[in-house]
Amino acid sequence: MMMNNQISRRKFLAGATAAAAGAAIVPRIGAQEPRYVPPNERLNIAAIGSGGQGRGLIHNCSSENIVALCDVDDERAGRTYDEFPDARRFKDYRNMLDEMGNEIDAVIVATPDHTHAVAALACMQMGKHVYVEKPLTHNIKEARILTEAAQYHGVVTQMGNQGHANDGARQVCEMIWNDWIGPVHTVHMWTNRPLWPQGLDKPEPEEVPDHLDWDLWLGPARERPYSSEYVPWNWRGFWDFGTGAFGDMACHIMDPANWALQLGNPTRVEVVEQEGATEVSGPTASIIKYEFPERPGMPPVTAYWYDGGNMPPRPDGVDEDEELGEGDNGTLFIGEDGVITCGTYGGDPRLLPAELMEDREMPDPMIPRSVGHQREWIQACKGGPMSLSNFDYSGPFTEMVLLGVLASRLEQDIEWDSENLEVTNVPEAAEYVEGYYREGWELQ
């Protein structure tokens, strides 16, 4: 059914079956078993992080019972609290789990990056299904831990890279797997981020506002004085809390390439160029290069990431006035026989130049179409089909994304040993691969 050097339908289905089987492993002795709610009943859902992005996710799950809302900032979460007045309110998710553990089936985690793993792991250890915002974790080891924990505890999982549910991302896979452009050897991916300040220095201390519990907001991060430069938005640009423009957007923009090309682990990540990075904050612009080895039926791939206004070279034969991707965000797949482009979430996939699409119809679907990213997760929690950005997929994907973040932070090219979670050529990288945890906030 497939052309030479392309992934087969059999391989895709085998991978999907393995992912589903991995997430359905019976918990070992001592683990708390998850509860699978019948399809005609409602899940009891709690949220950790109830303002900002969390508010939208909670609304997308409001067909279920929203039983508990947790946020360290009463003002930020205020609208959500008002909209779900029957939900119990907490500032510390640990108290929420202690007091309501038996009443909760599933948890949304929509906190800043540095607290994703500690919150999600605590929920999984109690047998709770989890939906965790992207990037799944703040460091690489956390991603490996969450992947293994999801399998160990047998819970349903989903990372919040909602483009994975879009038809466009699936069509990209189907175009490539049907040999539309031949074997793909190069990928270019770009974003207009950062939209927040980066290249920052340590801010001046300020008084903590009454509505915020600053110690809980810090969570596992090193103690420091409060500053409004961190909260509620610009934490993304600081290494101790966020993962910069790369970590913020790559789980969206790199997803079609990771899925279609089954990229797996790179052997090397290089900093091609970078501007503005400081000891505490990400760069204002960068170009990062990945080298992926040959995979079964697929040749080696060189992948480039661009942010801060950097853009890829225009493919030969594509006019200057023809849009690549969605302008400021997108992907180019360069194959031996042609070029495919798509937008931020895999949207509007098409051949370049555009006239090549005039007489083409999209391939017959090979990947089931989604009912919606959060709805996939809810249905899986009720015994339905496995959500496709479950941690068997999104955990290793996050590891790959965070290798680019790591190279950017080190401002060095890195060689990667995935099996041992080790940067073999930069010993000082180990502290960033594993991260830092304040006493009482360790991953356990």
C-alpha cells in the first residue's frame, strides 16, 4: 500500500497498539488503581492551575463534573472560581489530593513548566488520569519519569499539544507516508516567538501581592524574591521556570515532523546561531540544528528550528510571494521529489509550489480523525480509544524538544546518549538534564 522508504500502515497500527497497551498496564502491587468511568457517567475532574490556559482547558472539559480547582493566585483564577462555584478551592494541590483524593478521577495540570512534573506525578501515583499542558516537563529526566510512571500506574494521559488532534497534522503524515515527496531528508520549522521578553537579567525584588502565594508558586524552584517580571506571564523567558520560545512552541510546531517521520532520538544537537541569552533567561533569537539517524524505512534527517524572527531558506522553485507555512509559524518538509509545507498545528498542509495541489486530492485517511484533544482524553478515561498524545508518544517527544532547549541554554553543541540520559561531550549538562528541586518538592 505504501511506496518505498515510507512507514507502512501496519507499522503505524502496531505503534498505536503498543502505545495503547503500554498505557493500559495493570498497576504493580502498592500502586493505587485508576478508576475508569462508564461512558454514560461523568468524570470527576480537578484542575491544578485554574487561570490563564487552565481556564480554557477546564471549559473544554465542562461536560464533566468539575469538582476541585487549585491555583496559587486567587486573582488569576477568580473568573474560573466564579464560573464553577460548586467546585472546592485550594491553593496547594497536595492538600487537594489529600482531602479529595477519593472524589477525583482525573486532573488537568496547567501550571508553569517547572511544576508540571511534580504535580502530575503526585496525581498519577494516586491513580488519577492526567492531562498536562505542553511542554510535558521542565527537564529531560522528568519526561522519562512521567512516561514510565504512566505505564506503571496504568492511567490515561494526554499532553496539551492540541494540534495533534487536528486533521492537518494527520494529513501531513498521510501525504508523507503515501510518498508524495519521496524520502524526507531535511525539515525546517519556525516560530515568531518569543512574544514575551527574553534575554533578561535577574529582576529587582518587589512586595508579594496579597492574592498570590509566592512560595507555592515557586514550588520546586530555588527561593528568590518575588517580582512582577515573573508572574503571571513572563516566567516563560526565565530558565528556572520556563523553556523559552523553543520549549513553548516546539511541542506544537515540531509535532507533525516528529509524527510523520518517527524522528525518535537525535544523536547531535547544534547551536547554529543565537542572540541575547543570559545566565537566567533564554535567547531573543536562535537557530538550532538536530541530526537524526536512519530509522526503519526512512533515511537520516537534518532538522532546523528557527525563532525570534529567523526564517528558513526558501525552497528552489518557490516564488517569493508564495507563503510558507502560516507566515510567521510553520514547517517545510524537503524530500527527494518535492516539498510539503504546513502551519503551526499542521494546518493547511500542501505541496509547494501551490499549483502542484490543483489536481491532487488528499490521501485516504490512515489515522482516525479526532473528536477533539480534550475530548479524546475524556473518552479514553471512560474506556474509549487511547488519546494519541498520551505519554508513550509525548514523553519521548518532549525529551527530544528539550534537547534543543538544553543546547540553547548551554550555548554548546551536544551529543546525546538517550539510553543513559547523558550528554556525552558536556559533563556540566547533567545538572540541567535532571533539574533542581527544593527540599520537600523532590520527585518521589
